[in-house]
Amino acid sequence: MNFELDEEYRLIQATVDRFVEQALLPLEAQVLAREAAGQGYHLSREELAPLHEQCRELGLWGLDSPAEVGGAELPALAMVGINEALGRTIVPFLFPPDSPNLHMLLATVDESQRAKYLEPYARGETVSAIAISEPGAGADPAAMITRARRDGDDWVLDGRKIWISRVDEADFTIVMAVTDPGRGARGGISAFLVDRGTPGFEIARAIPIIGGHTTYELVLDHCRLPASQLLGAEGQGFAPMQLRLVVRRLQMGAWCLGMARRALDMLCAHANERTTFGARLAERQAIQWWVADAETRIHCLQLMLWHAAWKQDQGGDVRTEASMIKLYGTELASDVIDWAIQAHGAMGVTRELPLHLMAQRVRVMRIYEGPSEVHRWVLARNRLRLGR
């Protein structure tokens, strides 16, 4: 098992680290001020444009996109460090395109869809969303009831979807729907590509959530699609969707690693400067134990990520590892950020430091892409089956 990156990938990692340090971290003050003033948690078009231009100039575009469309085709092991670096800042920025939908498209598109959807998306020219969750279905994708039925050469979609990110700006959305109710997740769920502006595809409402983010609810009302919009084989949408979830869970684990390290750095810097009752906080046993536990658990998460990414690069199935990482990483980051807030005292709960946005961001992560309780249940169920 070798976790060493090739020289080319180490150079890319160093470039990403500099980009985060020199281009993103300086934007934190204005992002925090905007969020504190109730103006949202986002980068404006004027702020994004120069960042995207820098990314193109530095070669930080399409990092895990295929080489044939101009991407760097980085392995999963290299992407761990990329996403960890992004996790160190609260500035809401991702290197285009967003990886999970890219990998789902790579696994499913036909030739015409490759030209129309995958290639522009891989080049970062389009934005995508995915609609999985439904009111009442929660964390169980197999319980979805949004229906897609054949009508001649077309598909007609009816139902509701919720908790969808970026659908307001997406050029196309991947919609998961039931095509065979009798088979459910075992051959009865299909994926469809729905273009922006398609009749019957309507945003019902925006739903603000903590951390300054906004998700959306969709209504599909006799949304008619040509047969060419079926993504992958009929009834075989569940496995590619799971692949997408695995990619996101590994990504989230790396973001959590970055957040935990940033919070620990802040905790240690403050503990070495702050004096209370005649002694530095760094001399207090409570602080020392927080630091020791954080260091140990951060090291564990780093090794978990490297191992899972290495295994994925070897073609292995990492669904179990991804669940562990998503569960362990989000709860680790929650703890370390909370310790950093506590160590900072009243200053820790102001909106002047990034800690409150980090705390809200990771709190949301403990729910989306599968809540911690579901991951514990799945992990325990799988292990208990081995013991039969």
C-alpha cells in the first residue's frame, strides 16, 4: 500500500495550497461580513470570475475530469489533498466541475449524452444538480415514489423532490425516479437528464438552511422527456447513484479533515496567547487533552482517507470505507470545531471568526449524504451479517 503521490501530483497539490492561501483565505473577511449582515453566504459573480481565471491559468480546472476533455484526470488519492485544502477555508468555492455528478455521468452516458452533457460539464462550462430526496422518503432513496412512466417514445415524470442544491442555476439536473415499483432499488429506479426550462419541471420553493446555504424543492408535473434523456440503462440508476454518493462522502471526509486542522490551528494559537488566572490556556489540562484527542483523531481520519482513496484507485469497492469516513469525519470535525469555539470563549461565538460557519457547515454534513445514524446502522448490519 503506497500513499506517496507522484511528483506531478505533488506539484498540483502545492499549487492548490498556494491558491487557497493567497486567493481564498483573503476573501474570508468579506464573506463573513456579508453573512453577518444577512446578505447570504456566497461569492458574487465579480468575486468568482477572477478566481476561475486564476484556476484556468494555474491548471486547476477539471482536476479529476478525463484527459480527453482537457482534464488532469487526478486519482482519488490526489483529490484527498485537494479537498482537504478547500476544507480549510469557509469561502464557498469548488474547482469546476463538482466531482460526484461528473463520476456518475462518466459511468452512465451514451455517445450522444457524452457530447451534449458530459464533455461540457467536464470542461466546467455547465452546472449540474441532482434530485434524489423526496418529502417523506428522507435518507432512504429506495423509498422514493417519484414516478417515470413510458408514453410512446417518451418518459413522463411526476412527483416531488426536495433538498436540492444549485438547481436554481443548473443547466441540467439528474432526476432519480421509479420506473418499476415492484422492483424498487433492485432494478426499479432510473436516472433522467432534465434540461433547465423543460415544461413540467418547476422549482416550488427555496429552503434556507443553516450555514448560509439554500436548497430547493421541485415539482415534476407531467414532465415529458424524450427517450434519449434516460441516463444509463432503465432500472439501473441505483448503482451509479451510489457511486456518486461514495465520491461525495470521500470528498466530505477530506473537507472535514481540512476544517478540523484549521480549527485545531486556531485553538493552539489562541491557547498559546491567552492568559487566564495567571497561566496560559495552553497549560490547562482540559486544553491539552482536547489537543491530544484532536491530533490523534485527525491522524486516524487522514489514514482512513488515504486508504480508501488508494483502494478506489485500484478499482476496489469502497462503499463501506466511505460510510466510515463520512461518519467519523463529520463527528470529528464537529468536536474539534466545538473545542476551538469553547477555547475562544465569547469571541468563539461571534460572527467575526470563521468558526461559527465551520460549525454550521459540518452540522449540515452530519445529515446530508446519509445521516450518521443510517451509516451506523448500515455498517453494523453488514458486519453482523458476516458473523452469521
